[in-house]
Amino acid sequence: MAEAFPSYFSIWQKLGVVAIRTTAGAVLCFLIVPIVVVIPLSFNSQPFFSFSQGMLTFQPEAYSLRWYEDVLSNPNWILAIKNSFIIGFFATILATTLGTIAAVGLASPEMPLRRSMTAVLISPMIVPLIIIAAGMFFFYSRFNLVATYPGVIIAHAALGLPFVMIAVTATLAGFDRSLYYAGVGLGANPGRAFKDVVLPLIRPGVISGALFAFVTSFDEVVLILFLAGPQQRTIPRQMFSGLREQINPSILAVATLLVAVSICLLFTLEFLRRRSERLHGRGQH
């Protein structure tokens, strides 16, 4: 009887592992399949959002690059792509700089009203975007920032800042502040000590936050609807217009390109994370 109990427990343990893996696989498929389906549809030679009979039977003439050619030859799409990268780049620089400074400052125990300031800075993640967009629109109108590149960049930086702050704060959780004080004690000014001592140790968090800030800006559409003019139209805004005005698989081609960009960013993040771990391991040795 004593020998049967461990065997009985082991069977239930194995069934539990199988159930967890099956559930995780089902959830993964539920999330990934709608994205994967978009990719072959973007090569459809017909102007439909469904698989043609030729595509299902793998006929070569049923596949085409016409929608990618349409995107790359359409001035509206070219402007949207250029705007997305320009706005995303400058918004990421601004959000990363301010978010890192805020995280380092709020990590100090001597900072007054630390909890209240943290709640204010991460509020863009909690408050509905429609409320933020409406508030920014009325505020920007006073300073003529509506339908301008600086206005859109500042708005996107405000959305990306909480991600940078959270990522850097998580990295600072294991940071030994005595290293910073040691650098200052050895004669370095605070700026030099931060650049040479603190920044290398929190670099993984800074890079992770910067990537999240860029993706947030790259995918954002609500603020663009409120704050951007025709010249500041981004990829999500152009896709939104395409769904309302002229539906064709060009949108699927752009969606496929966005998936490729997201995958590249994920690989970049993983590469930088592993590189940082290797450098950190060498530093310890």
C-alpha cells in the first residue's frame, strides 16, 4: 500500500503537467494563429481578405507581391512608414532619457513623495487612452502643438515613459548603491559616476524600456487620431483609414511587415540581454 501511493501520486503529477502544457499550447495557438494567417493572405493575387481556391491548392499564379509593391509605391504609405520611424525614434529617445532619470531618482529612499510621483508617472498606462488624447488635444491647442511633429513626439514619449521607468526600476532593485558612492568617493563627479558605474549595470533595463517605448509609439493610433494632421499620419493611422475608406490586402502586407519588425525587435532584445549577461559574467570574474 505504501508503494502504491507514490505511484498513484506520480500519475496525477504527470497528468497535471500534460494538462498545463496542453492549456499553454492552446492559449499560444489562440494568440498566434490570427497573426500567422495574415502572412499568406498578404500574398493573395486577388483583392480579397480570404483564401482563394488557388491558394488552398498552392497554385503559383494565386500568389503575388502586388500588395507589397502597392505599399512601396503609394505616397501615403511611404509617408506613413517614414513618420512612424521618425516619430518612434525621437519619442523613444525622449522617453528613455526621462524615464531613466525618473527611475534613478525615485529609487532613492531620500526622494520625497516617491509613491505619489511614481503613481503620476505611470498613470498613462492606467488612464484610458481616449481620456489622455482628449486632454492632450485641449492642452496642445493652447500652445499650437496640434498637427505638429513635436506635439506627436511628446505625446508618444509620455506613453512610453512608464515602460522605461518600470524596466529600469526593476533593474535597480538589485543595484548596490554603495558602488555609486564609491565612484564619487574616488573623485568622480556625480555625472561621471552615473555614466561609468550605474549606467553599465542598468543597461539591460534601459534597452528593454527603450524597445517597449518604441513599440508603443509605433503601434499607437488613438493619440494620432486626436493630435496628428495629414502630414503626421503614421502606419496605424493609415491602416485605420484604409479599413474605413478602401479595403484591400495592402493592409495585410503592412501588417506582415509590422510582424517582421516586431520579431526583429524581440531578437534584438534577446541578443542584447545575452550579451549583457556575458559581459556581466566577465566583470565578476
